[in-house]
Amino acid sequence: MLKKDLRSRYKKRRDSIDNESLADSSLSIANEILKLPIWSYDYYHIFLPISENKEIDTTFILSILQGKDKNVVLPKVVNKTTLKHYLLTDSTRLKNNEWNIPEPIDGIEVPTTKIEVVFIPLLAFDKKGNRVGYGKGFYDTFLAECPKDVIKIGLSLFSTEEELITDVNSNDIPLNYCVTPSETYSF
């Protein structure tokens, strides 16, 4: 199946979710993440949700990371293909960008070489760990800059797509895990 078809289908599926179900699913995903063998690392990169797109509410995961005294890193879009990464601190100020993504205004920049675990937004994924995002390529560019052994964890409201994504290219970086409200997939 083509990415553009999956993108369209899963945006519609996500739009049909009510807010209570989204909150329940987000909490279930956070609880599933607790079962992963990832807690010995120090630097965790996480996205903040675009609420009107009904993205997974990552504040539950953020609370877990802070409770475990982990270094939390947030992305900031700096141009059409590039993200910068900032340490979340008590003094971090957030502002929504042009796509309504909450991001740090400024702060302590963290080099990609320090990032050990990345939570990745997506719309759909297949049984090989290939993912479909919004199609801008921010995460593929970012992940290519990370250490080769960085742990890549997709977060999805839905189970794996039965059909394989057919237009995967050499820039697409597959996931190590994908966590859904009811199951964690390992690739």
C-alpha cells in the first residue's frame, strides 16, 4: 500500500476518535511503554502532540520520564527539513509553531549524538517497522543524524497495517518498536 493512501485513511480514522477515547488510549500507551527494556538510558527525545490532529497525548509518557529522572529532549522545527533539539527544564518556555506543534522557544541545545531513545509520531506502520508520518521527512532526517543504535519507538493509536508499505525508500528509517494501546510490536 502507498504511503499517501495510508496517510489519508489513518487521518480519517484518527479524526473519528472522541477525546475520552484518545485520553484512555494515550494512558494505555504510556503503561505499555513501562514494559519496554529502555529504562537504563539517559536521553529520551519526545514530541509534544498537535491536539487538533488528535495525536497521542505524550504528557503521560513525559510524566514517567520525569518521574524516572531522565533527560527529556524536545524537537523544534528550524527549517523545512531540520529539527533542533532542546533539553526540557523547569525554565523551558513553549510556543506553538506554524503547524501548531508545541516546541521550545530556546534553551539548552542537545546534540543528536547524545539522544538514546526517540518516541516517534506516526499515522500508520507495517509489520516490518516501516512508518507513515505526515510526509515532511523531519524524523527520517533527524534519525539519520542519531547514533546507529538509537532506539526508535513509534506511538500509534492503531494496530499494524496488514499490507506492507510499498513505497519505502532508502531514506526511510524503520522502527525498533511500535506501541499501541493494546500491544507492543518489536521489529
